[in-house]
Amino acid sequence: MAQPRVQMPSSSAGLTRYFDDYKSRISFKPGHVIILAVVIAILVILLNVYGRSLLGF
């Protein structure tokens, strides 16, 4: 027969907080990240449309 499992106490259940200990010198506002993503998306679209003629392919 199978032996009964040993139940160990769950100390904090694997949840740890690292952000309280470390603060980065570089921080971005959420609005800046969204604007950067939109600018990169527009750049990719423009390169797909006009990139062949600009780069000579």
C-alpha cells in the first residue's frame, strides 16, 4: 500500500516581495511606455510600406 504523504507547513506559499527591497534608478510613467509602443508600431508600419524603396530592395 502507498505510504501517507508528509504535509509540510507552507511558509508564505511561495509569495515573496522583491520590489520593497530594490528601487530602480530608471523609471517610466505608463503613458510614456504607451507612447513609445505606438511610435514603434508606426515606425514598423512605415518601414513595411516604404522600406523597400528607401533601402533599395
